[in-house]
Amino acid sequence: MKKIVAVSTLALLLAGCNPGDQEAEDNSKTEQANKSADEKATSDSEKSDAEVAKEKEAKEAAEAKKEADAKAEAEKKAEEQAAADQKTAEEKAAEEKAAEEKTTEEKSSDESSTEDKSADKKDDGKTDSAQDPEPAKPSKPESETPDVDKSDTKADLSLGELVVVNKKYSLPIDYKPSDLVVPNVSFSYSGVLEQSYMRAPAAKQMEKMFADAKADGVTLNAVSGFRSGSRQTVLYNNYVARDGKAAADQYSARPGHSEHQTGLVFDISAPSVGNGLTAELGDTKEGKWIANNAAKYGFIVRYDRGFQSRTGYTYEPWHIRYVGVGPATQIKNNGQTLEEYMKVGH
């Protein structure tokens, strides 16, 4: 063995190599190989982490897109459902409106039929229902003056009890006073209807007037007070259908132009004329009492005899309008119309 080593060593020496250097070189090669292997392992590890991160990012992006798509789909369905619900609601509202209009027309027809039946009157002149009795058609229509202004101007509600509503000045069709009450007076019918109401200040004065009339042996009955714009529409259309527009315009106001809608008016009558709205009332004891005493309580006979050219309406001794005691007294004493007192057109 020693001989063999010696020979190897000798061979190395003859080749010009130091045995220690050879060993160092072998060790260096081994270290380089190990280093390369470590570097390769590290690179493979880093590559693997990058790929994992990339795959995770891609997965998260896919999930986010899936959530966004689901949210968009849900919102789309919600919008479609809302649109469907709105359409259903609109169709339902249209059906209800049509049914309401049909009911109103049927009610109007029934009421008109009832009003035309004089057999419904009781011995005391009262009826079970007297929703807005129709005034008689004028036998000899009067002509209005050429200067009657039929333009539509909004009534000035800030004037309160002196507001002017006529053929020129109109109220919003849905206007309704907030202080309507039923006056404690005798009525020409039983029960409480829309027309049974009046604004509180006017109602209080009418109660005094009826009480004093009774003390004087005069019996009055309230017939028709507040009237909504929708009710006036039905009445006016009925009058036009019955008598023609020209005649109807002499005693009935167009929708929005009726003083009844102010809540400051009441049509009143008496058993002596069957509680009717007729010009004959003006020649009775009751009609004369109204004309002579209404102003004491703040009322005027709004469409007095011979005033058509100044008001636009025929004589209505039954139609009393509340304006307050002071103005009513002045209007009566001066033989004025409300338009002349307020210095406005009709």
C-alpha cells in the first residue's frame, strides 16, 4: 500500500502538481456545484412563489368579477321588478279612477232623477235627499252687457271674506276651505251632505239670522252651501245638456267659477215655495224678509233683481253671500254689486 501511494505521489510531482492543490481544487468544484444547486433551488422557489401569487391574484380577480356580475344582475332584476310594480300600480290607479268616475256619473244620474220627482216631497216640504236642487231655466233670458270679461283670472284668496269669484275670477278646481262646519239651522232635507257645510264665521251669522227670522214668524230652510269643484263640474255639464250652454251660463257657473266653492254662500228657501230655488221666493214674505234683513248679519243677495248686466247672472233671491256686516250694509245701502264694491270686473 505504501508503495502505491508513493508511486501516485511521485507521479503527481513529476506532473508538476502539488497534492494539496489538487485537493483544494476538488473542494472548490464541490462548493461551486453545491452553490449552483442552492442557487437553482432558490430560483425554483422564487419562481414557484411568483406563480402562486399570480395564480392567487387571478383567482381573486375572477371572484371579484363574479361578485360584480352577480350584483349587476341583482340590480337589473330589482329595476325590472320596480318597473313592473310601477306599471301594476298605474294600471290599478287607472282602474280605480275609471270606477270612481263611473260611480260619480251614476250617482249624479240618480240624484238628478230623484230631484225631478216632486212626489218625494214630504208634508213639511223636506226631502230625504236634495243634493243641489236645480234652479229653474229662465223663461226670458236676459242679455249680458258687451263688456262682460270672460277671461280666466285667479281669484285673490288673500281678500278673505271679500274674495271675488265670478265669470272672470276663478278658484283652483281642488280648492276647499279648511274651516267648514255645518250651521245649526233648519235644512230642506234630512242628513248631512257636502252642501250642508259653510265656513265657520259665515255659519255663525247665519244661525243668528235664522233664529231672528223664526222669532219674526218667518220660516227659512238651508238648501245648498259649500260645493266642490268636481261637483260643480257635474252640475254645470248637466245644465248644459238640459238647457244648452247659453242658457246654462246665465244661472250656473263654470267649474272653478262658483261662489259656492268659497264656503261663504248658502242657497236658502222656504216651505211656501216648496223649498225650491225659484225667483218666486223674492215675492214671498220669506223672500222679502231676506232682502230687508240679510245685511244685518253680513249677507247680501248676491244676484239681485235687475243686476244681471252687472253680475252676469239672472235674479236669484235665494243666493246669499257672506261678506261681513260692514261691507254688506254699505253694498245694500248703495245698491251695489260685490264687483262694484271691490272695483273689479265680472
